Amino acid sequence: MGPSRRSLRLRLLALPIPLLLAACAAPSGPAAFAPVAEQVQARSGLRPVWPRTPADEAAAEARSAELLAQPLGLDQALALSLLKHRGLQARFEALGLAQAELLQATRLPNPSLSVGRFRQGDETEIELRLGIDLLRLALTPWLRPLAEADFAARQQALAAEVLAHLAAVRQAWIEAVAAEERLHYRRQIREAAEAGAELARRMAEVGNFNALRRAREQAFHAEATLRLAQAEQAAQARREALIRAIGLWGEDTALRLPDRLPPLPAQPAEQPDIERQAMASRLDLQAARQAVQQAAARLGLTRPTRWVNVLQLGLERDRPETGPDRRGTELRFELPLFDSGQARLAQAEARHRIALQQAAQLAVEARSEVREVYGAYRHAHDIATLHQAELLPLAQRIVDEQLLRYNGMLVGVFELLADARAQVAAVEAAMDARRAFWRADAALAQALVGRPLAAPVSIDSPPAAPAPAAAGGH
């Protein structure tokens, strides 16, 4: 046994030292997460956090409390979601699984050891066999770059998931704040409708109001009450959607939101080279290009190795009870008589062609998507500006002119109220247009870094405001 052991030891030490070290090296958790954080920060301005120690978790909780202590603006909501969303943290933890797969793919193959004891009459023979997968051992330097590229693709996919999550939080915040703004406005409309209904009741009691006109005022009041209830339900639903998107629970759900969405920018963002920008920064396109490179590398490895499926090296020693030990070397390989590896080569070639076609199609779709989303963004800004700069001022001017006529006793109070109610439709349409613009802005930001979350935003006709009561004299 002694010489055989020495022979084995010498053979293992003859392996290249860099190969042994490379098989054991792997990025640590923080080091593996750093490229993910850098890609997200470069595209969103926010750096995700992966708390891994009690101190990290305490710091994240302190920062979360600081963000929740004030009305939650958009930037604060995005930062908070990176700290609080457990599903996002679970995706970060899954990076550890990818690390384990990287380690497994780059480990040297374990040798196999077999021990046999045979008896023939009074003679006993002990047989020792030590083998190793020579093909796997020889291919390790080529397999490691492929495994590392797979791990880099996992990191890039995780960065894309984080950016998609931030886009979802952005949309949820816009919807929640817009719903709160509409709720506040409809409460004001409900109060005005109550005043109109009370005035109609009193005038009807003294005989200055007929039953038809009073019924119209009552109908307006009932419809305003209904629309307020709808706004309350919508605000509550949008708020809960935002809470889920951020990942809040318990006392943290009592968050405060701004009263209204931000004002429109004076001019839309100019993006003359938006297609080139998307081609350079979209993570899904980068992933597709890497998939092509990976398929090409695997194809290049398959071509020279397709003839060999099994190649094993073994050391053998027999120790009979009588006579000298018998030592030998065994090389085992598979004869490619019926399977020459042509199928594996065809599969590798097909995967390479598939990756090429998928990358080309994705580039076509990305160019179209970003053009469509940018067009929706420009039109949304134009429409919202038209509402804000022209339609709203005109509606207010009509109300002001009617107020002058009312003061001159040229129109009655209900004509004045009718024009004020017509202004409600203009105000709500302007709210819808501003909300649509910020949704389009969020969709554009996402389209420049990855797949859009949904179809481009369109400007639909706003829901009809409560019908004004018919005009009449005072």
C-alpha cells in the first residue's frame, strides 16, 4: 500500500496549482451582489441594499423609519421599497444559490475508490482501484469561464428584476397620489352639491322652485355622493397597491402621501438618440447578446469534444497473499461507433442560431417599444399642457363671467351653479391628463433600461362629470 499511496500523491500534486486554486475560488456574498447594485444605481440613481447582518438590518430599519416620518414622495417610496420589500430580499438571497451552482460547476471531479476482497481456495486477494474522470479534469479550465458567464447573467437578470420592481413602485405611487387628489376634489364637489340641494329645498318651500328643478338638484347631489364613494374606494385600493409594492405592514402602513402629483415640466425631455440610448442601456438586450456569446462558446467547446463521452484514468493495485503486489494503470474511454456526438453538435449549433435570432428580434422590438413609449410621453405632455394652459383657464373664465352676471342680477344662482359644475369636468380631465403624463414618464424611464411593464399609456376620454342641472331663472 505504501508505494501505491506515494504514486497517487505524486499524481495529484502534478496537477497545475492554478487549476486547484481556481476550482476553489468564488465571489463572496457582498462581492457577488456589488455588480447588481452598481447596475441598478447607474440606471436609477438608487442603490439596493442587501442586509446580511443584524447591524445591516438595524441600519435599514432606521432608514425606513426616517423615510416614513414625512409625506412619502416618489424618491422616498422607491428607496423605501428597496429596504422593505421581502420578495426583493428573497431574490437577493437567491443569488447565493447561483453562487453555489458556480462553485459546483467549477469543482474538480472527485476521484473514485473501490476496494475488493476475493478468495480462491485458501488464497485471498485484495484489489484497490482509484479512478478519476480525466475528461472532466481536462475541461475544467474551459468550463469555468462558461460557469462564470452564467453567473454574470444571473447577476444581470437580478438587476433587471430590481429595475422592474422600481418601475412597478413608481406606477403604484403615481396611481395612489392621483387617487388621493381626486378624492380631495370630489369631497369639495360633494359639499357644493349639498349646498345646492339645500338651497333648492328652501326655495321650493317658499314656492320659488318647481319640482323638476328641485329633482335635478337632488339628482346632482346623489350622483356627487356616489362619485365620492367611488373615489374613496379607488383611493383605498390604490393605497393598498402601493403598500404591497413597497412591502409595508403593521404600523408602517399608516404612511402619508402628498396631496397631489408634481406639476408638469415646462417642456418634455428631448431624446433625439433614444434608440441608441436604449440599445446601450437596456439590460434585456445585454442579456441577449451575452446569451449569443455563451452559445458560441459552448458550440466551440462541443466541436472538439464531441467524439469523447467517457475518459477515465484509473490506478490499480492487487495484493495477493503470496507473491509480489501487482500494480497498473487503466485508461477507459468510449468508442464512438454508434454515437459520434453529431446530435450534441447539432444541438449546440441550433442553440447558437436560436440565440442569434432571439437577440435580433429583441433588438427590433426594443427599438419599436422605445419609439412608441416616447411618442406616448410627448403626446401625454402636449395633452396635459393643453388642459392646464387653455381648457382649465377657459372653464374658470366662464364661471367668473357668470359670477359677474349673477352680481348684476342677469342670471340666477342655479345658472351660476350649473357653470361651476361644468368646471368639474374640466378639472377632473386635467387631473387625468396629468396622471397620464406621469405614467408615460415612468413607462419611458423603464423602456430605456428594460422591458416595459405594460402597453404604452394612452389618453382616454375622462369619465363624465355629474350632469349639471338645467339652467333657469333666479
